[in-house]
Amino acid sequence: MTAQIKFNTVKPYLGIGWESKALGEKGWRFVSDLGFIYCGKGKATLDATGAAGNAALQRDLASERKDLQKQGAAIVVGLGAAYAF
């Protein structure tokens, strides 16, 4: 079985972030980011070899293709730490 999903190459992102210290200050600093990314509709291909003639398998593959093409947006959460000398 082979699968491939392609999304738009441009993915708009809207987010807000926070840092505990200004960039360049010495010591530890902590960062966070919360946002939303939109990827658009995916183009999915699912193919099976060998048992590909099986009608039930083909129905399952068609259903999975349809489900994969509905995906397209996500909430993004980022946390991090950095140390400047």
C-alpha cells in the first residue's frame, strides 16, 4: 500500500507569542506561541497492490481518501527555552 498527501505550499498562520526576556539579554529565557494554521484541502492518493481487486478494500480506500481530504487546519502550541551567554 502506498499513500501520499499534498497540501498547499503556502499555509497562512496567525499566532501570538511571549518571551520572558528581551533577545540578547544574558541568562535563561522562556518562549511560548499559540496560533492557528490553515493548510487548505489536501490531495490524497491511496493505492493498494496485490489484493487491489478486492471490492471491500477499494471501498475502504475511497472512504479514507475522502476523510484525508477534509483535513486542513490546526491549532499550534509551541513552548521553548533558551540560554544566552
